[in-house]
Amino acid sequence: MMYAFMQLDDGTEIVHSDAYEENGIEVVKVYFEHPVEGDFESAECYLPDYKWKNIDGFSKERIQYLEDYLHSVAHIIIRLAREGGFDNAANL
């Protein structure tokens, strides 16, 4: 399941998965999508390691910007992922 997290001022949508276990480590997938003329730029980042995958269209500078932003909100995303998104979060 993917949950809406935020839309940035430039239209980039950020969504996240439920928290799940992979090799004994809790993981959360964060997905970024930004509309461009006739298409989308997209990328996935996996917390807590900030491992990027499936980068399509985003520049290295943009990925760095998104990672810097993600560092500032990762604790919130991880908590929401554990609780089933904003709609199910208790007293965030």
C-alpha cells in the first residue's frame, strides 16, 4: 500500500509505503513523481539507508535536493509508514 505524504511547490508528489522487513531491517519505500511536459520524472528512495533506485528523468542535483529534504522528514515518514499513513496516524 502507498500513502500520500506531500506535494512540493513544484508539483512533485511524495508517497510512501507501509513499513516492511527486508533481511531483518525495517524498510520504507519513498516514491517521488514530478510532471513534465507529456511525461513524469520519478525515483524511489529506500529508508533508512537512503538507497535510490529507478531514477527516471531527475538530475543528480535534483536527487540531492530530494535526499536533503528527505533527511529532514524521514522520521515522520517512517512513523507514518508504521501506522498506515496520515489517516491512521495517532497524534503525530
